[in-house]
Amino acid sequence: MLVLVPARAKTANLSVRSPAETRQVGAVTRFRTALFDLDGTLLDHFAAIHRTHTQTLAHFGLPAPSMEAVHRAVGGGLETAVRRLFGPGKEALADQAIPVYRSLWPNNLFYEVKLLPGARELLEQLKANGIQRAVFTNKHGPSARAVMGYLKVADLLDGIFGAFDTPWLKPDVRFAEYVLKALDAKPATTCLVGDSTYDVEAARTARLTSFCVTTGTHAAEELQKAGATAVYPDLQTLGKAELV
């Protein structure tokens, strides 16, 4: 079935492409747009994140965090992660640590970063099926675009939206609304694929379908309790069941 889709507005500096005026929509899915979280969903960037948090804490004479602690801290943006890792009673020190982390991050950006199994293949299949694909993340937007370029998947995406691209972070509904408008996407035909309760809440507030994978920071039980539409062990299983 050939569906006419109006051209969407361009958004400066956000790697958003204008789609063709027509799009072939496969009968296997009701979705025309798929939004993806980044860390723990499309890619494994935790070695670099852990390394940078370790260096930041060492700068203040504090011990290295465990990888599990880093997993539990991330998802809500850098400020939230740093404050969680510094712990209660160290809020002022954590505020000092945020610019330290940012100064260290560029040297660690590509450290052991890799796509999660099935990520490239799913993006390729969605592109072949005419379904829009975009990254919707609380990761620093320029970093997200740099990493996706480094991993050679930027060309498989219609947009990459992250922190500092707008004044908002997930789950603020204004961030989701901004992304939907930039992509000329409708909530009823858009799904959000993520790995955290932030993703589930972002989908809920924006009236999107939320699919989750357990390759990131949260267990299936947590995601189900948060209200995810469906939870899968990985992208391959999710893609076959819901998207391709």
C-alpha cells in the first residue's frame, strides 16, 4: 500500500533528513516511525562511560564505581548519573564533578564502543521497509551523532536527537513532541524502543507504544512494572515480533 506522507520540516544541526513524499509501508507493522534509545538499546557504550566516571571520581579522591553502579546511575542524563554515583550528602561535590566529566569524555568517546547484536540489521530492514528510524536519547547530542558516525550507521537514521539539542530530556513530553514534529511523525504510528524506565515513561507521556529490551540497565520485571507495552531479551527478538 502506498501512503502519502507530507514532507517534514528540517531541523538545524540535528542530522534530520527530509523523507521522500511517498513511502512504501509494509503490511507487517502498523508503525511508520521507530525511535530508539542509544546506550543499552542500540549500542554498548558502558566501557567508555564507566571509564570516564572512574576518572572523574578519582579526580576527587573517591574510589571507582562498579559497572553495576554505573548501569543503575545512567539513563536520566549526565547530571543525574553523576549525583547518583557521588551519593547523598555530596551534592556540591557532584556539581563540581560534572564539568570534570565533560572535560574527560572526548578522550574516551570511542573507547570499546560497539553496536549491540542485531542493531545494524534491524535499522537496515526498517529502512528497506520504508519505516523512519531515529535516535531519541538523553546522551549528549553531538556525542551521539559522533558515535553513530564512527560506527557507520548514521546513514541508516533519519534523525539523532540528544541532550543539549533541546532544553529537555526524557521523559519530558516536550522533548518527545519536538522529535515527533521534526520527523513529521504521529504518536499513533510511532514506537519507542528502549531499555530503561525513562524510556517507558517518555513513551507513556507522549502516547507512544513502548518496546523494551533487557540488554541495558533494567530487568524485564522492572520494565513491565513501569508499563512497557512489551519486553524482549534483545533487538533480534523484538524486531521479528513487532517491527519487521
